Amino acid sequence: MAHARILGTGLAVPDRVVTNDDLSTRMDTTDEWIRTRTGIRERRWVREGETGVDMAKAASERALEMAGLKVSDLDGIIFATSSPDHFVPGNGVFLQRALGAGTIPALDIRQACSGFIYGLSLADAWIRTGQFRRLLLVGAEIQSTGMEISTEERHTAVIFADGAGAVVLGPEENPDRGLLAFDLHSQGEFAETLWVDSPGSMYHPRVSHQHIDEKRHLLQMDGKEVFRHAVTRMPESVQAVLVKIGKTTADLALLLPHQANLRISEMVQRALKLRDEQVYNNIDRYGNTTAATIPLLLDECVRGGRLHPGDLVVMTAFGSGFSWGSVACRW
């Protein structure tokens, strides 16, 4: 039975670079303060009028080009984002329209930081059942428009950023190549630890002046609690997915961890006893782009020669929900 393999990758980020020094002119912070706590030097933010679908389209076209496929070859679209351009419908159908992809199905998933991992699992399941053969999976976010750039909100404003990454997936008959195994989890008791409360359909109206005054429309995060769980759950998940395929960290060519905070990635690396060359990070240049971080990492590694045929790669993520998971992939 065929399973999924990644055929092509692509990324797209805004051309607007926002450095730590830029932020220091708008809030009480410094380049040293941000780098020490997050590892971030700069990030990309959209300009007015730029959309998540714009970035997703550019990333998707690059992924299709690498895969040697046309839009007409696609059977479906999965779009992972926690920051859609509109409340309804999701970004998937807007991307379908922008690409000229006909009437193929387009599905949005809202798993935030772990969205790309969950999306890979869904794509793999669809291909395994034979329902679809070639799928486009996108992770894209615009977080900059959902933040207040102020000293009070600097715990989020210095971290989150904008970007998109895409992969094209197709069937693979070789059981030792492609997406080999998944490990997925969630823990809703911590849902309010990292969330955006409003707008929401439980409220009438869905967003009010009171909500805005109380900043309930902004991302709220208990950074210490997120950190504490992430540095435990991500190594656990990596080990679990390796056990499923009978491998250990010694067999791992590359770990691509969700880029939440460089300090988290460093602690995950230490917990797994991985060498520096076994882990790739780019948060210093892109910040935390939520569902886009892993496909951004992946595209840079593919195009930069960090991945070679036969390499064993694990991608792992942790975030809002809490939800987390990992995937093992033989390149």
C-alpha cells in the first residue's frame, strides 16, 4: 500500500525585515534582551495589503516547480493556519482560487504550531486510502497584524512573525522512504495558556469594544508554562516516533523542531543528546511563524543541501491547544 512522500518544497516570506533594534524604538527592549531570551535577531512582517494567501501561493508555486508538477496535477489542498485572512471561509479555498486549481477540495486545519505536522498526517492518510494521489499542504501565518507593538505586550510582539511554507506530496511504494510514522497528542486542559479568546461565536457580538479594551483579541501566552511543557513533550514525541520505526537518535540525520524559541530548541537538543549538525534552526532570521516554521526549515534544508537521499528526518512541534506531535521521514 502506498504512503505519502514529499515531492517538492517551497517558502515565501515578506520582504519587510524587522530587526530587534527596530522594535527597541517602539517598546522598552533591546537587541540583547530579545536575543538572550529567544534567539531572534530579526523577523519578517507583512506590509499593508499583503495576505496569507499571497504568501501561500508563492510558496506553493515553488513547491510545485520542484516537484515537476502543474496545478492541474493536484487532487486537494490542506491549509494549516491559525491566522486566516478572513473568519469564514478558510484560506484553503482562496488559495485554490488564486492558483486556478479548479474544483478540487480545499481543507483548513487550525492546529496552530503543530498544524503542519497534523496536516502531513492527514495527507498521508488520504494517500494511503487511495482517495487522493497528489496533495498540496501549506503552513502559513500572519501574526504581526494580531499583536500590539508595546512594552506591555513585548512577550509576544518580539517573538511572532509572518511567513509561509508549502510541500507537495505524492504516493510512495517503497516502505522505507517517505513519511514513515506519526506521534500526535493534545491536552485541552491548557487551552487558555496560549490562545486568542475573541472574536468567538460564544459571544454576542462576536467581538465587542470591551473585548478590544481588555485585549482579548490579541494572542495571550503564559510563556513560562508553554516553555515548561514544550521542553518535555517534544523530546518525548521524537523518541516515541523513532521507537515506532525501530530507530534511535543515533540514526537521525536531522531534527527540524518547531521554531517557538531558540532556548526551547536547545533544550530539546540536549534532552535528545543530539549533535549540532543533527539540528537545524532558523528562528534567528524568521521568528516564530507558528504553522509555517517547519516547512520553512524544510525548504531551507532541501535547497541548501542539508538533506540527502536516505537521510532520516524527524519534524516535531508543540503549541496552542496544547497540541504536539512528530513525524519520521526517510528522504
